[in-house]
Amino acid sequence: MTLHDPPPHSRAAILSVRELAAGGLFQVDLLAPRVAAKARPGQFVIVEAQAKGARISLPIAEIDAAEGRLALVFRANGLESLRELRAGQYLEALLGPVGRPSLIERVGTVALVGLGVEAFCLVAIARAFREAGNRVLGLVSAEADMLPPLAEKMAAVCTEARAEADGLALIGLLGETLRAEPVSLALAAGPVPLLRAVREMCAAREVRTRLRVSPLMLDGAGLCGGCRVRVGGRLALCCLEGAEFDAAELDLDYIARRQCACHI
Amino acid sequence: MPPHDADSAPKPKPKRPPRQLMPEQLAAVRVYNFAEVPLGYDEDLARLEASRCLRCKKPGCVTGCPVGNQIPVFISMILEGDFTGAIAKIRETSNLPAICGRVCPQELQCEGHCNLGRAGEPVAIGRLERFVADMERRRGLKVLRRPEGSTGLRAAVVGSGPSGLTVAGDLARLGHEVTVFEAQPAAGGVLLYGIPEFCLPKAIVREEVEHLLELGVKFEYNVLVGSTLTPDELAAAFDAVFIGTGAPVPMLMRIPGEEMAGVCTANEYLYRANLMKAYRHPEYETTIPLGRQVAVIGGGNVAVDAARMAWRLGAEQVTMIYRRLEKEMPARTEEVRHARAEGTEILFLTNPVRYVGDKTGHVRAIDCIRIELGDCDASGRARPCPVPGSEFQVPADVVVVAIGTGASPLVPRVGGLETDRRGLVVVEPETGRTSRPGFWAAGDVVTGPKTVAMAMAGGKRGARAIHAYLMHERGY
């Protein structure tokens, strides 16, 4: 396929749609060779599922560049356009990859902490850290229905994966892990209270920590300003510079206040 | 009648008709719809207006036009009823006449230099341009032709805003193979996401794009150059690359409370309304912050567009907050007049200091401060200085921030193009050539936010330079 071919690749084909858990948790596998070829763990795509559907950002859960495939895991919430996706259809629009890739380094032991649907992006990140030669500990939690698929996916890619029933227990598990072995880097994805707790616990033990946020992006090219966060005292757009930031620099209060500002 | 009488009597000065008013939708009606506000001249009005032109030997209007449209020539063609000739004349220099006729700040460009305007009112050049361009569409007058042969040389155009569309059209007419890469799902850039339907119907943008398709230009949507495809890949697959990515990144004031619900950038507000059709929710899934009391920060065209959009989204009160005086507003005079007629109140010499929210974190009011104008700053405008102790509150449940935009950093960063302090791409002014061989740039990504006509002018210079490069250096 060259750049001069007529563009069948400008639209992504839906290979399969699976409901991972009741309550609208879906995994959609896409055939999108151009995007998959460039996508790196930690990046996002912008999706318009149907012609009159909303335009939203979703973190990429898994990447298969060789096959040109991407997996997205999301909760359809109130969005009918996402709930109605079927295998064999095309997405109205798929833009990506958006944002900066997760920084994959060889550091020794990495703890990946994830809570809820946002934790699915850790699957691709865990695989990359593992391939880079790290010992990867996956610590996750989610609501009852969502937890088994999340735990299963993490177990498949991490050196060691453990799951807890709720966020509080997850923090306890992180504390236990930090006491038990030398963790060089912690990376957390989830709601703001989790990020805050992970940051505090890791700071106390002087563990380098990065936090992933998942703000709503509209255009994905730096236009709308909807994904703004405050980091190191300045404003940054997640679609251009995110969505993984040094924990010490990220203003979590700002993000907490932004989250109630998000419109679909 | 003795013939000599006529000679001896003083010749009466020909009576010049007044500048013809534009028929418009009434303010009380238009705030409930998204249809275009000015309805356009009919043939009679256009010819009457055209008759006002002095046909100056040294036409100021032509020098005032960024692309150098031959204004007196096309105006005299309108007077003669030769509309095909008139549009062909405009298309010699302009690629987007239906758009420029609607959105150019004519009072600063052509009409601002009209000699008739020195003593009275200038010729309504913008309205006449719109008239012939609309006539072209309505009557299906086709003056553009696909070139016979192809040079086989390939040009990539990144971004489909005014400069990109111009470059694509000019290079295609010269026989080159052009592919336009656009990140959004449709072509037009700021013409689509930024300028509202009631100022520039999207059908007009689509028709300009269709013109290009007829010229053989290819469009690839949903491609974010710098990510989906890299500048290196474009350089390898094309003989020349043009960067016209514009200045889409919104600026914020960095004042307390800007993160609250109900505070959004004008780009987000207009993108949701224009491109995602949020005003037709729930038929369209996208939502938009709806407010009873909407405040817009800024005094440019985008601010005015947002204020006028707010009325159409059902606001009960719309206030613009601008830190300078009316004469310094960068917005088009006509749009400011429209906004006022629709009920918009403008607070001049006022700046927001902080946003005040309720318990749920939703904005409820803006703390503002009065401004005094001090000495002139670098831009030649008086520097705004806050007056201590002059704070007052403006109630607002939706705030739209429209204080300007900056260039997108993605393509220069990934492509290694030299940029200046503001992140604008550095080019050779006459050609648009960037620091990277084989790459050209023009439009807002080079100049910062400016007008459609200026982006088009930059695109035309870029296209000429690219053509020269392709013909000579790529060994055609």
C-alpha cells in the first residue's frame, strides 16, 4: 500500500465487537493499518462511530501493527453510536494515533496500577515494558463485572498480575508491593482519587511515578482545548503532549474540576 | 431646441446612487435559525452598486486586496451584465471568491482603499464579489477547466483551510498531481469548524472543494500529519510538500477558575456547533454547554461568531468582554453590527480576573476589572492597564474564551521545520520556502491568525514557488 493508492485506509473496519461485561463494557477490534502502524502504547484515537454520533477520544488498549489491528475497550455509557457498533461496519471516522506514547524505559521493576475502564490501556503498556526487559507488576481493580476480563488481560502480559475488589484494597496492595520489593517506576491510570493516592504512597517511598489521565478530546489535533491540564505550572493539551505526566508536576485538582466540565 | 444651449449651461454633476444596502434576515427572526444572515444582492442592486465605481486609473482597491483582484474590471463587467466574464476575471487571481466575498474584512482591505470612500462611502466590493460568485454557483457557470496533460509531479498539501485549498487548486491547474491531507473528516479547515453556518454556509465550502475534485485534486481525510503519516513519509512519496496547518491551538488567559464546567474555548464551542451540529442534539449525539447568560471574552471575529452562535443556541443574554475600545476591535465591522442588532452587549475596557463557580464546580459569574488605556505597545495599540479597585461582577453560566490562537506545533516539531519564538514556521517571505528543502508553508501557520484572503495570498505565492521548483529542480 503506498500513499498514492485510493484511500480505503481512511476508514477503519470493525472486525469484531464483544461485550466484555454487562453494563456496556465493549471491546472493539479494528482493522486500521495506517493508524496501527504508527500507534504506540499509551496513545489515543479519536472515534466518530456513526454519521450523527459523538466524536470522542479512546485510549488504545492493544496494538498489532503487523496485522494492522487495534483494540479499543470502552464503556458505551449513554452513547448509542458506540453501543450500536457491529462487526463488518466501518467507523465514520478514526483519527490517530493522538497524544504522546507512554515512555517505555528499562528500569528494573515497574508497577502498573489501574482502576476501572481506564486501566485497559495498561495492557499494551505492560507488554512494551516487559519486552523492554522489565519485571512488570500489574495491580488492578474494577467493578465486579469488569474485573475478570481486566485481570485476565493483565495476567497475560505482566510478569505478575494481581487484582483487588476495590480501589481501597488496590492501594493497600500497592503499599504491600512497595514494601516487599524495590520498584523503580510506578505508572497509574484511573480516576483522580486513585491517582492522588498512588502519588502520595509512591512519594513517601521515593518511587518515581507517572500518572495517566484520560480527558475528553474532541478534534484530537490541538484545536478545542478540551483536554487541557495544568502540569508544572503551565497548561498543556493532552492530545499534543499527553496523556502521561510526571506525578509531581501534574495538578490533580485542576483535572478533578475539569472532569465535571466534559461534554460528550 | 437650439444646440448651443446645452453647451452653455453648466453640466450637472452625475448623481451617484448611495451605497446599496445588503438585504438581510431581520434580527428578531435570524436569532432563531442558522440560515445565512445577509441575503445577497439581486441583479438590479448589483448593477446599481457597480455603477458607483469611479474606475480609477490607479485603483486603490486592487492594492488593498491581498491577492490583487482586478476589482474595477470585474465591476465594469457586472455593470454590462457580463457575469461570466466577471467571475472569470476574479478567478484569475482568487480561488475562493464566494468565501472572501463573505468573510473578508473589506473595510481594511479593498474597500478601505477605495477612492470613493475618502469623501463618502466606498463601493461595496465584497458584496459585488459575493454576487458574481453566487451567480456562478446558481447558474452553474464553469470557468475552471481540468488541465489537458499531467506533469506527473506530485505535491502533498497538509491542511485543507484557505491556504491549502488555494495551493491545491493552483498546482492542479498547472497540471500537477495534488493530494490534500486533512485531519478532520471534511475539507475546509477553519471555514468549516470555525466560521458559523449563518456567516458562511457550509454548502459553499463544499462547492469550492468540489471544484478542486473536478480539477483532479485528491483528498485524504482523518490523517494527522506528524502522527498518522510523518513529514518524512510525505517527502519520500511526493516531489513537494506544502504545510497549511493554520493556527488552531486556542490560547487561554490562565486566570483562576478557567477549568470550571461552563468555561470553554471558542474553538470547542464553535467546533461542537458547526462541525458536530450540537444544536441539533439529540438527533446529533454531540452536546454543547447551553447557557442563559453567555459571556464571550475577546473582540475578534471568533468572539463575535461565538456570541452570535450563543443567541442561536437559545441564550437569553449575551455579553462580550473586550479589553480595548470599539475602534480597536479586530472583528469585521459588519459582524459587530450584526451581533449588536441581535442583542449582544459589549463591555469595552473590561478584562476578566477570575471565574466564580457554584458548589458543583459550574461557572456562575466572572469577576472583571476596568481597564485604562496606557501608552502604545509593540502592536501600535494602547496598552491595557487595570484600574485598581474597579472590580465588578458579570453573571454568566457559560463562558467562551476567544482571545486568540497559536500555530499547531505537531508538523514543525516532527518535520524539523524552523519556527520562531511564537511557534510560527519561518519562511522566505516571497516564496514560502521553509528551512527544510522541499517544504513550503503559508497561511496562519506562518503569519499567526490573519484573514482568509491573506492566507490565500500566501498560498498563491507558495504555489508559484512550488511550481517553479517542480519544473526546474525536479527536472520535468
